[in-house]
Amino acid sequence: MISKYLISIPHHDISDKGVIHDTETKLKVGVVDLYKTGFEPKKGEVHYFVSDTDNDVLLAFETDGYKKAHKNLLILDMIAHYCVYLGFAGAIIHAKFPVIRLN
């Protein structure tokens, strides 16, 4: 299966400081593992969050070079592709920082 997105993951760490690239629009979406590092949202960029309690994952996604021509559906598709690629089947995409309940 050929994907229209490229995923860059440094140092074999599947969820920390990764980048999703859309080859058609050249949009980039950065990935930050919120359990490992802090996250300061940048003005003018679009942000989403992903939680997956099955895999103990809490990620922040932020566009890099967002333009109004980029559709939110494209960004959500890129994030969903990333989650599927990494096997986060229980991932939930949030528009705002999620409140996670601990058992």
C-alpha cells in the first residue's frame, strides 16, 4: 500500500518529535509525546491531541506552516494515518487538551 503521507520518526522513538508530511500540499504536522516533553502551542498553527489509554499514549499534533487553504479534514486524516501506522487502534482525536481519567 502506498501512502500519500510520509512519516519521519527520529531515533526509533515512535511517538516523540515525529513529523507527518503531506507530499501534495507540503503541509507538515509535528508530533510531541506529552508524557515525555512539554508542549507550548504556537500561534497561527492548528493543534489536535490524541489519547489512547490502551497504549498509554498522549500526543500533541501541531501544524508547521499552516495556511487557510489547508483543510482541517486533511490535518485530521494525517493524524489518523499516523495513529493507524503506529497501531494505536484505540486512539481518540481531540480538538482540545483531553481530560484523562486514571483507573
